[in-house]
Amino acid sequence: MGIEVFLRAAQFVNPRRERFRGQDVLVFDFEPNPDFKPHKMVEKVVHELAGVIWIDEKAHDVARLEAYFLGDFKIAGGLLATCRRVRALH
């Protein structure tokens, strides 16, 4: 999955500036983009996420990402897995 799927599947709200590990960062909350229509499995997964992303202004890179599923996300109708919360830190 490339970043382009994430950028299309999410909408970014509540922009603000913070300090993170001594660096200036841009912080955005994100939630599913209601205009995005997922077709592939990875798009469906990303479209169910919400969270916060911290962007390092100097490095133009993700400094931290916290994400969670808005509801239960079932893979193969729940036969393979049900995911409740995902948290990724960079």
C-alpha cells in the first residue's frame, strides 16, 4: 500500500502545530473520507481507520501515527480475524 491510498481514503481535520521529540511538527486528526469509495481490501481497511498523524516539518516525513478502527473490522466475515484497534508508532 502506498501513501496515496491513505491520502485518498482519509480526510484530515483539526490541523495544529506541536513539538514532538524536540522537533516542530504539524498534527492532523484523520477520519474516513465520506467521498472515497473503497474497492480493494487494503482500501477498505484504511477507510475504516481514524486517528492522529504527526508530520515532521523539516524532514517532510511522518514522525508518529496513531490509528484505530472506528468499529470492528472483520476479515473474511470474521472467520479469519476481527480487528478492534491498531496503533502504529514511528
